[in-house]
Amino acid sequence: MKKPQSIEPSMWIAIGVALGAGIGVMIDQLAIGAAIGVAIGAALMSMESRKQGGDES
């Protein structure tokens, strides 16, 4: 059985920035939205790497 494909960890940052930029445009504060998006993306990346086992060093 094939293992389901997962998103690379670095892609979560890009997804977060895209979402944050969209929110920033809505609230007319693009820079703040992008910064919030980076934080959200980093959090999602961390959660996904922990879910997959992360570094076992």
C-alpha cells in the first residue's frame, strides 16, 4: 500500500505567507499579515514534523 504523500516542511512557510498576505490585504496591513503568515507557517511546519517523527537524533 502506498504511503500518502505529505507536504515538504518548507512548503508550510510558503502556505503561511500566502494566507497571511491574503489576510493582510483584507485588513489593509500587508506587512503585518505576511509576518503573521510566517509565524503560522513555522508553527504548522513544526507540528507536521513532530507528527511524522521529526529528527530522531
